[in-house]
Amino acid sequence: MVLLEPTNLLLLACALIYLGLGEPAEASILLVLVAGISLLDASQQRRSQRALKALARLAAPHVHLLRAGVELSVPPQQVRCGDLLRLEEGDRVAADARLHRAVGLWLDESLLTGESLPVARQAGDAIHAGGLVASGRGWAEVVAVAEQTELGQIGRSLATLQAPLTRLQRHTRRLTRRLTLVALTLCAALLLLQGGLTGHWAQAVLAALALALAVLPNEIPVVLALFLALGSLRLARLGVLARWPAAVESLGSTTVLAVDKTGTLTENRMAVQRLLCWPQRQLWRAGEPLSEPWHRLVELAVLASRHDPVDAMEVAIQRLAAEHLPVGDQHEHLHPQWPLLREYPLQSDLLVFSQLWCDEQGHPQIAAKGAPEAIADLCHLDGEASRQWLTAAEGLARGGLRVLGVASGLDGVPLHPERQTLPGAGGAPPPPAAIHDVLFQPIGLVGLADPLRPQVPEAIARAQAAGVRVLLISGDGPTTARAIADQAGLPPGPVLCGADLEALSPAALQQQLRQVSVFARVLPQQKLRLVQALQGAGEVVAMGGDGVNDAPALKAADIGVAMGRRGTAVAREAADLVLLNDDFRSLVAAVALGRRITANLHRALAYTLAIHLPIAALSLMALLMPQQPLLLMPVHIALLHLVIDPACTVVFEALPADPTLMRQPPRPPDAPLFGANLWHQVWLQGGAVLILAVALALWPGLDLASRRSLVVALLVWSAGGLVWLNAVGRSALGPLALLISGLLWGVMQAWPALANLLALAPLDGALVPQLLGLAAVLLLAFGLEQRRCAAADLATGWSRCRVQ
């Protein structure tokens, strides 16, 4: 609740004391100020809450389903009973349902059952919301939704995640605790000293409360929460969803961006560009008629793909068949009516995907596609035949094509004509348990192209200029990966394959990572080794991924980046960021925004500490000089909060980035939040205002009310002037804080009744030019120092002058 904030509680206590002293006017002013500060805080909290709600809407996963014969993608809360859910590897089951069709479907139901191992599910089985598709696919009819599901009955708490405290939050909480301890100690000392010496305990309590208001920078937690919430919302507008505020902090320190090629650096518009028949070696190019020599190759490639594909390569193969096979030949070469008997998934030691079908005559037909070297191994090609096959694949890959080999096998083994299953029970041989048990023959090569996004080279150049390495991780062969890397503008160098990566020791891998930027034939589980090796070398790693097996690497990375369009639910849950448009440019823009947010946050924190320094010092004068009358009353400090609060949360948060920010190296992740750079500005700006304020407080020949008027005027103008100074040249909002200060000071001068209540005297005409002259000298000195620091930054990057 806003009224329970420390500043408001202290002001309310002061108001009660004024009432006890019989001064209702002063108490009324404090209550009005409490209302004003509370409204400002409530407004800031509403902004944060609106930002977080907008992020929650973006973060909600979508469910793919079939409703009344129409395929839809809807949020989970819009799923209805009777819908047919489409289940793919990596999906979360959105509702309780009954399976209509399942192909190799294994579900991880540990969220409900606690069982760590996935279980096989078949048509007719009941499945529950919260289950995870570990492998396979299927369709299921919804029977219960929302709170009627098993998961809903257990409780909503299972679906909620609490964000951990961020590094900034830990540091600021530590600072707040320390300042609170200091404030309480000083307040107790001031209370006892003044009360004991003067006997006026009520005035002593007011002085102690004023000191507490001055020492406690209550704005810091509000500023931090607002910056992180609005920073996350700004990221979302770039197409990057931050699931935790910690990701906003870490972005500014990122040193390595490790990203997948497909869909991130490329447009994810896969299309077949080349077909090479084997052993005839007849080459087909996109745009040419697809004649008979290549029909068999296309037929086998389709049979080695899923019937309702999601993978971009399989979609491209099926699109080629539908568009280029003559209508009369489609019935001969495309077989949607064949039942699928078995899948043979990819294996870490054999990058081949195979499917076993049953044709109209009851004969099994098996087709395989995969990496050319794996197809050569599957077909048991001898040395010379294997060399010729791989040379042909290499020739296609040099053009930046992703190359797949296609093979067929198991011709002529009959199936049972009635049951349409492989005979085994009746004495016939059972289906092969492993794909290597089948003798295959190569049919040809398929070359697919996925164009590089036009803006990727510029984005990579921008990242490299900012001191951020970009690593390309691909499942393609090394020649294809290197060709795409050259097009993208990555530095030249060797290519490290997944198999070689596995064979390296951690130390040897770290050594290789210093010179390697391109990784080929990488399996998802090998990404975890890459993350650990990079972190072992001191890098701050942002790792991209989209599959179920990518989740450990995403979780281990400093910033896990999941793909929003093609990423699985598991990948998104493990990640810190989600690229909503799968675009690498958005990730680089997010790094730039992360640096801007961090820089602006540090400026706001430096300003808060700087402006509190003279206020706290003036309040301490009552402790150090017990006979000196109390200069700053609680009401004066509350008035200053009306300038400080909006300055921190409006002006500094909206400051645009420094043009040189992405031409400097990343900020070290272990750099202290309140380090030498921040304290340099605090002491420079706050110390100068402090010296002037003390000089005015002790100005000879003036009564207490006149000296108080000079000090309050200086602090009011400084509160706005420091904001303007730090925002000059960056934002049109800078003069806003100066305007607020001017209006506040003008009201105090033009309204005698208010001035009397605040115990202020009208400023003498001769004093105003002196005050303005002091302020001008102060701003000029600050401006020259800012210019000197900017010049040092351009020459040396992150200098000691810059507030980071």
C-alpha cells in the first residue's frame, strides 16, 4: 500500500506531532504533501502494473487446435470442450483430453504424477493438462478445461512462477538496509542530544524525523521497479519478451550471442533449389520442369517426411511435390492413403530420420533422409562410392545450401494383407528394431536454401562493434555453415563440428572457442557444453534455442533466448528472453536497449544520491551544531520530493541512448552497482550543491527565515537543474524538471500565506541575482565536466567519468 511507504509514514508522524504542538496549518500542509507524493507513487505503480500485465498477455502461449474443421491458434483460456488439440514435440497439453491419434507419443507428466520418466500414450488414452510432449505427435479431443482439469483442481499455484530477486534488487535492498540503520542511529543520537540540551522534546522529534527523511532515499526501490518493468515493456515493443526482470539487467553485459542459423539469421523460407539423382548424377535446378528422372527422389523424400510437417525442410519438400509433380503422376508418387507403421527418429550417432509405410499391396516401404555422411554410412557405401557421394554433397553445400541425402530400403517384404501390419506373430520376420538392420540404397541429394535475412550483416557488424561476439550454431554440414557465415559477415576461421566438440576436453574446447565462430552438425545436447565452456572462459552468454533438448543449455546460459514462432513450450519456459519474431536484429536491438536501460538507471540512482547528499548534510547540522536552529523542516523535504520523484521516474527513464553506447565494450557483469563511476558523479554534483547550501545556511547578516529561504530555493532549483544537466542534449523532457522547480519556487514566492506556513522570508531583490549567479556558475562547472567526460569516453570507452 502506498501510504505505508517509509517516507509517507515519516511525514504522517510529523503531521501528528504538529497537531500535538497546536499547529494545524503545518500539519495540513504535510497531509497535502503526503497525498501528492502518494498519488505520484500510485501513478508509478500503476505504470509498472500495466507494463507487467501487457507482458503477461504477450507471454501467454498459444494452442494449435482444430475447431469445426478449421485450424486455429488460440490462447489456452479460449480452448473449448470438443476441440481437437494438435500435439507436437515440446508442446504443453492445454486441457484434459482423450487421444484420437498418436504416433510415437511420449508424455512427461511429472507436473501431475511426480514421475520423472516420460510414458508412452496411444489412441484412446486420457491425457491431462500440464503434460509435456517429450516426443512424437498426435491429436486429442478436449474433455475438460480451466478449473475442471486435474491440474486446475490441484490449484492455480502450480501454474505460477515467482521471479527471483535480481542483482540490482539485491544491491539496492542492501543499500536501503544500511541507510536505514544509519538513519535510525543518527536520529536517535539527534533526538537524545537536542532533547537533552534544550528540553524541547517535540522539536527534537521533528528534527530527528527530518533527518530520517533526508537520509533515506525512498525513491530507489520505486525507480528500480519502474525501470525494470518499463524496460521489459520496451523490449516487447522490439519483439523481445523478457520473462524475468533479471534478463533486462544482464543484456547490458552480454559478451557472446550464440544463435541458430535457421529462422534467426535466415528468413525461415526454406525452398528446394537442387535435386541430384544417384547414381545418374542428373542435376535439377529450381525453375526447371521436374521430369521423370527426379520423380522417384521426390517421392522418397516425401515418404521420409511427416504427413503434417512442421519442420521447414519437410514443408519445402512437400510443397515441391505438390507444385511440380504432374497431376497424373501425383497419384503414382504421392501416397497420403498409406498407413504409417513406424518412425525411426534421429539419433546422436546417426543423423537420419526414417519412416516405415505399408503400400496398397501390403508391402512395406521405408524411406530415409538425413545428413549425406549419415546416409553413406546407412547405405554401407564403400570407400570410393562414399567419396563420390560426399564430393557431390560438398559441391551443393558450397553454394550455401542445406544438403540432405535420401535413401530407400526394404523392397519386397510382404505385409499381412488383412491386418496391414508387419507379420511377426504368425512366424514371419518382425519389423526391424533398428534402422541399421535394413539395407538401404542411396537415391539422391536434395539441396535446400533458406535466404539470409537482408539486415543480418548490418546487425552482426553492430554487435561486433559493441564488443559482442556472434557465434553461428547450425545442424548443417561445415561447408554450408561456413558459406552462410561468410554471407553474414562473421570473421573467417575454422568450423568445429559437433562430433569433434564431444571429443574435446573442457580446457581444449575453451582454447578452440577463442578462434572458432561457426559450429556445424551440432546437436541440442551439445549446446550445453558450449555454454559451459564459454562461461568458463569468463563470457556472459546469450544462447538461442527452440527445441525440447535445448532447454538445459537455455537454463544454463546467462540469458536463454527461445524462439517465439517455432520454439517449443519447454524452450520458452527455460528461457529468459523470447524472440517473438525469431529475428536476430531484435536480439541485437535488445542488447542496445539493455545498455540504455542500465545507463539511465545508473543516472537516476546517481541523481537521487546526489540530491539527497546536501539535504542529509543540512539535516545533520542540527546534530553537529546543537545550538544551530533547525534549517530544513520535514515539510521542506517533502516539497523537494515533488521534484525528485517525477524527475527520476519520468525524465531519466525516457532518456534516449548515448550514440556511442554501442561502440563501447560490454559493461563487466561483476562491476559494482555503486562503484567509483557513480560515486564520482554523486560527490561532484551533490558535493557542489552541498558546499553552496552550507555557505547560504551560514550566511552572515541574515536572519533564520532568510537563510532558510535561500537554502530551500537553492535545493528546489538544484533538484530540477541537475536533471536538466544530466539530460541536456538527450531529451526534451530535461527542461520539464527545471519547469517544475521554477513553478514550485514561484508559488512559494508569490503566495505569502504559504511562505509564512513554510517559515520562509521573501528574498531580497539583491539576493536573487546572487542566487541565480551561483546556480549559473554551478551549472557551467558541471557542463564543462560533462563535456570532459564525454571526450574521455570517446577515446577510452567506459571511462571513470561515465555513470554506468
